[in-house]
Amino acid sequence: MGAFDEDTAVRPVGEGRWAARIDAAWNIGDNPNGGYLVAVVLRALQSLAPHPDPVSVTTHFLRPGTGGEDAMVEGELVRTGRSVTTVRGRLHQEGSQRIEVLAAFADLDAGSPVDAALTIPAPPMPPPEECLTRSGAEQGVELPILGRLETLIHPEQVLGGQAGRAEISGWIRFADGQAPDPLAAVLCCDAFPPSLFGLLGVIGWVPTIELTVHVRRRPAPGWLLGRFTTRDVRQGRMVEDGALWDEQGALVAQSRQLGLLLTR
């Protein structure tokens, strides 16, 4: 069992209720990474669904989580079908709800007679050994999460504003060597620096308002390649589109999130 499995573990404490511990090792600044909080909820919801894999996950972030504190997860079954199960979950800390999750579970290994050879190819990317470590000092925020996730940024995007456009791309994997799984794909869609870093430079923490992730395939072991872009900013809110590919070039996940640009 890797650190990700341990840090997202939940314990049943009643019907539709689980206890968890939110580990501060996943913090960005003073707050736990949002994708990590979602993974904790999904870990609990897995036990409600007869299908094994989250394939669509939409999360609304109501308040920041707190690292190093206990949490309570509540979940319920919405509907079970032949190929898809829909579940809903909430994470509470210190008497306040922090996130709301609606997820569809299915089986990523199940075949279909209507599958077509239509997908999104991986973008050109220098190999990991030519990319550079994500920097908290460069981003303007402390990054304890780098002890859990090894994140390497494209060498032409690693400095603030260097890309000249709202894009961030690079490689990511668990620091302890644990192989990625569908829950890890959800986490990693929210674990890169904000794409506006490539255009605006130091912007600190960009809290997520809403995040949707579609998991498309079970990832192969090894690195995940991520590319995230923003094409619309309005009234201090950004819409970011992203995708992950595994080391074999297969599309693993697609994401879209609405983020808030805080006034520094």
C-alpha cells in the first residue's frame, strides 16, 4: 500500500458514514489539495457502487479543507444500472461541509461493440529527464504536496510567465512509486500549477469552485503526462481545460474546472 492509499483510507462508522484523516502532506499552502479531498470521498463511495471505477466526477468546493484534522464522509446511492452506478458524497470537517461530490462509477475494463478508434493524441513533450521540478518559490506558495507527488514541468513553462500563454504541461507520478489508478487520475487533474501561471507568473493559490473529471481509461504504470490550458477569464474566475495521458500515450482523463483568482 502506497501513501496515497493510506492517506485516502476511510473507516465505516455507520450506514453511509465513514471517518477519515486529512493528511497535511497533501497541502498547497495552508489547505489540502482539492483533488486529494475528492479522492477521500471517492474511496468511501467505492463501497456503495457495484461498479469499480469512477468515470465521471463533479465536485463543488464549498470551503477549504484542513490538513492534519479528522473528517467525516457521508454518502448515498442514487441509482444503480447495468453498466453505471451514480452516487453522491459529502466531506465534513469541524462541523462544516467542505465539498459535495456527484459521481458515476462503471467498469473501465468492460468492452463495447461500438468502441471506435477516436481519441485525443498526447501532445509533444520532452521526456521527464529533460523537465524541471515544480517550484513553490516560483509559484508563490508553499507546496508540501511535492513530498507526495513528483511533478516535472515543461522546461519552457517552469518559470512564471515564461510560456507567454495560459498553459502548463509536464509529468506527474507518486513520489513513492505507487502505480496510478482511476482515483489517482482524478487527483492528478487538480495537482498541476494553474495554467494562468504560464501567462501571469506568480499567482499563488487558485481555489477551485467546481471540478469535473471524466476518467477514460485505466492508466498504465509510470508517469502521467498532463496538459492544462485556460482560454477564458472573467470577473476573477478562470475556466481551465485539462487532459492526462499515460506513458503509453493513451488518454486517461479529461477535466474542466472553474477556479477563483484571489487578489494578492
